[in-house]
Amino acid sequence: MDSYSDIWLKISVVLKNFSMVRFIDDMSLAYSAADLVVASAGAITCSELLVVGKPSVLVCCKKYFCI
């Protein structure tokens, strides 16, 4: 499995304006700055994205059961 830094390096080569972070304290600021949100498909994240209306790619983590 790739580490966090390995994944960041692979993606940043392709996407020049890409920023990957572990944790964000102010989600309203992050959502307002984002053109596209790539995030874990948790219930809170899904509801926040529905409210702000941002396009998103939601990823299911291995530790959760997704249908």
C-alpha cells in the first residue's frame, strides 16, 4: 500500500493545482476554495457537500462496508 506522501507525489505530477491534506479545521473555507472535492464518503461529508453544492468524487474506505 502506498503511503500518504507517495500518493501525493503521484497525483501532484498530473494535477498542478492539487492539495491533499490529512485534516481541515475550517471546512467552510476549504469548500469555498475548492472547485472539486475528493473525499471519503462519510455521512457528514455527504451531507455537507449536498448543502454547499460542490461537485465531488466520493471514495469508500476499505474499513467501511459500502453498497
